[in-house]
Amino acid sequence: MKKPFLTRRHFLSAGTGIALSASLGVQAAETPTPKNRVKFSVFADIHHYPGHFFSRTPQHLQLIQDRAVRENCEFIIHCGDFCHHPHKETEFIKMYSDFQIPGFHTPGNHDFDGCSWEETFQAYHFVDDFAKGYYFFDKNGFRFVVLDANYFQNEDGTFTHYSHGNYFKYRGNALSILPPEEMAWLGDVLETSPWPCVLFSHQSYEREVGGIANWREIRELIDATNARHPGRIRLCVNGHHHRDFLRVLNQVVYFDLNSASYDWVEKRHNLYPEELCREHSMLSHTVVYEDPVHAVITLDSEGLIKIDGMESQMFMGITRTKAGMRFADSSGRPVYPRVQSAEMRFSYS
């Protein structure tokens, strides 16, 4: 069987718009002239792992980058699980880091599967540029804050960073957590920011189950900061969970961003051709998206949050239901090959 190849003319660059109502704080007034405006591309969980996942990652990354150029994006950022062996995948990382539009990394758990955290940070240039896996950068009157929840808490209260896939075997107090040092840093970065902030993480702190262990502490920090400085934190984006979900809490938009590639299914199925399964060892544990679903987001200082998503379809029509699995996860969030679109305008006071 000839291996399928994704061409650019198959790429779907727009999704279905969802306009949120005034119940979420949307202004009915005429759209004001923005003082500051920024547009960026964001994707998650592309999972570059040649010979294992059927994700066609170089072609998909190129399509994400091409759209970012067409849309005049200021930067591109991913929300984790970029590749499983960063110390080996130098060409794929170079394709991202050397592109004409700056690319930023958010560390995900699988970015530490095949090497130490030091090797991953070095491959992603965290050591040279940021010293840790969490950092911030300012652009066009906004502050963008990247978090690293890839720690577990030991029984003695100490914290260990993910490294060489150690989290797979861990049985302790908390898996995926922001340590106290990072929490203190986050509080200072948000409190002293001269600009509205956007937060990126791999794991979710919007989900009450299955995300970052100290999710409540993070959200209380966000709400307390916004109480002192209305509109300081406006948008939080995470990957990891391979779902497309949007939730607004206290005028903060929480965006659970879908994987650009696939969804994992717990039980192996035999719905894909045997030849493809031989070439990609984990294919039969996945249902795959045809296109790299992701979003282009536009913000302005007057309260606009615009998400331009996209819709695709399932590769060979294979869905979770056909694979004998539940359509939704434990949070009731279903699997669709899409990233939704939405446009909101908030009034902060």
C-alpha cells in the first residue's frame, strides 16, 4: 500500500465561528479602535516520534508555519509534546527554531521521554535563553507566560523534574505540579507585569480532575491578581489532553487546545492497514486527524480575544467509537478533529 501523503491543497485553514454572548461579559457597544494588538499561532501535541506515531510531523509543521505567514502572525508557540527525543531530533527542532517567524516552546511530559530535562532544555534553547522551563516574553503590549508543570512531588515533599520518562513509574503524592519556587515566580511575574497576560502550559489547571495537581492554587492566584488589576490575566491555553474545549471563568478564557495530530486510545485496534501499523508501532493505539488542527489567536488591549480555529476529518474515517472506545473523556469532552473558533470582547473594570 502506498503511504498517504498530505499535500498543502488538502489543508483546511478555517473553522466554524462561535460568537459568545453578553452573558460572558461581551460588550454590545461598537468595537473600539485597539491600542495594542497581537496575533500568534498556537498548536499542541504534534508528537514527532518517527516510526511510532503516524503524524507526518514535518509536513504538518510546515502547514502550520505556512498559515502563520499568510495570517501575518508575530510568533508561533506550541503547548508541549513537540517531540519525544529532543536530543536526537535536531533537524525537526531546527525546522521550528530557524523559521522566519519566531517559535517558542512550552515543555510537555513527552518532551522528557527519551532524554534528561537538561538535554531537552538545551535542545529547545531553554538553557541559553531562559535557564528554566518556565519563562515569559513581552510582545506588542502583552506578556506571554510559559509554565512548566512537569514535576512530581515526592513523599518527603521534595520535587523532581520529569527526565528519561521517570514519571511513567512514579507513585507518589502528586504527578504534574508547579513547585513552590515556580508558583512564587508566577505570582511576581503577573503582579509586576505592565501588560495584560496570556498563560501557556502543557497540562491543564482549568480541569479539576486529571490536570495540574495544584490547579486550585493557580486559579486562585489568577483571580486574586485580576481582582487587584482587572484584566491582567485574560487567556490561558493548555495542551496535553487532546481535546477541544473552551471555558470562561471570572472573565478569564481557558482554552483546552486539541492535539495537532491524534487521540490516544487505551485498547489496541486493528482498523488501520497492517502495512501502516508495521511502519508506525503506535498507530493502532490512536485515531488520527487528517490535518494539523491548531489556532491563530488575535488579542487587543480593548478586550478582544479572537480564536480562528479549523476543522479536519479523521484519517480513513476511523473514530474512537469505531475503535470500540468511549467518545468522550472522563470530563465529558468528546474527540473531534477540530479546533473551534470564537470571538469575544470583554470589558474589564
